[in-house]
Amino acid sequence: MSSVQVPVVYFDRPGPENTEDTLALAKARADALGLRHVLVATTSGATGRRAGEILRGRHVVAVTHSAGFARPNEQELLDEHRAAMQALGVDILTCQHALGGVNRAVRRKLATYELDEIIAYTLRVLGQGTKVCCEIAMMAADAGRVPTGDPVLAVAGSGSGADTAVVLIPANAQSFFDLVVQEYVCKPAFRA
């Protein structure tokens, strides 16, 4: 039996104060594995912008909230961050959330949860960042921005900033069970 030991960093708390360390750890792991594609969740664009700076030379896909996510007709991605990401060559993806699309309307209107949100809650037992990493991987695969079947690095956070990085194999949403989280690079530790 062969094995490989890979260090995982556990942050004391979730949150944006871990962003710089998360992106540095993500870069180091992407370098070690020779990963070309890096996905990063971003709301205002600040994390996507920073990822573009740190991970220059890679195909960085910044996955934003869909328009109308927070308020009708509003896009939370700030123009200044969009422009900076475009200047850095970051690929910006805005689309329906894989685990919170039309089924969320059913919850809001009929007060019942649908399967996609049950999956989201299940993934959250591993951390909010883990759930988002899986979700943005499906979104990017569905949009044709990353290949399925090959490892990529995904970065997300618990509310804002970045505190979770994983190596995973993306899958299209309709092939969700083919998505594989191969390893954690870092994540917040859970304390009872």
C-alpha cells in the first residue's frame, strides 16, 4: 500500500482574515501539482482580484454571485474589481448557482426545501467553504470554463474572503456524484 502525506492547514476561525494565507497555500499546492485551473468564489470581486494577482499565469476563474442574489436587479461584483480582474486576465463567470437556483424559489414560495438545498446543507457539515468549492466547480464545468475529469484547485470562504482551498475533480451539475474532493489544502477548524 502506498500513501502520500500532504499537510493541511486548519485556521482557528473562519473568515476573511485568512484570505492571504489561503491564496498563498493554494498557489503552493497548484505549483506542486502543476494545476492549470484555479476557481475562486468572489462576491465584490476583491478575492477574485487578489487571486488573479497571486495566481498570475494560471487560468483563474472568478465565480460571482448571480445577478439578483442579494437584491433584485443588483450585481454585487464591483466595477473596480471587475476591471482589475479583466486587466489581470481573470475569467469572470456569473451564472445561476448550482445549489440554489429555481429550487430556492420553491422554498421561498412554498416553504419547503428542494434537493439542491438539502445537498448544500449536507456539504456544509464539512464547512461553508467546502460547499462553495463544490458548487463553483459545477458552475464552471457547466459553463465550459474548466474540464471535467481533471483536477483543479477551488478556493472559497465562509461569508467573505477565502478560508478554504481544495483540490477537486469538477463535474457538471447533472453528474454531481462524479465530483470528487481529492484533498484539502486548508480550511477552518470546527470547534464545539
